[in-house]
Amino acid sequence: MISDGIQAVQNRSRSEIITSILETAREGTTKTKMMYKAYLSQVQLVEYLTFLQEHGLVRCEKGTQLYKLTENGRSFLNAW
């Protein structure tokens, strides 16, 4: 049973991972919480966050370590 859960996580699409990160960042969160909730390593999370920030879907609030959705990120989640 546990191996089925691990297999499901390993076979997620890029879109599913991005959606998971965006849902976690909806109200603002830290990298650590995103990493745990999206089941990603730190290296993977940094790659996805870089991509999401470059495309204007998330932003890091100045003076904090909180990541939040932008309006574009909210639109993406609503469309998904």
C-alpha cells in the first residue's frame, strides 16, 4: 500500500506539481511548507519556484520568506 502512494507521487505531471505548489502558496507559505506539502526535495522546489516566479505566478514578499500567489497564479488555479 505504501509503495502505491510513492508510485503515485513519482508519476505526477509537471502541471500537477505546479498546481500543488500554487495551492500551498494561496495564502502565503514558506519554502519548507511547500516542499513538504508538494512532496519535493529542496532542489526540485527551487527549480519550480524559479520557474513560477519567472512566469509571474508566485512572488516572495519583501522582508519575509513568505511566498504568495500573484493574480496570474490565482487565474491559473481557477482555470485548472
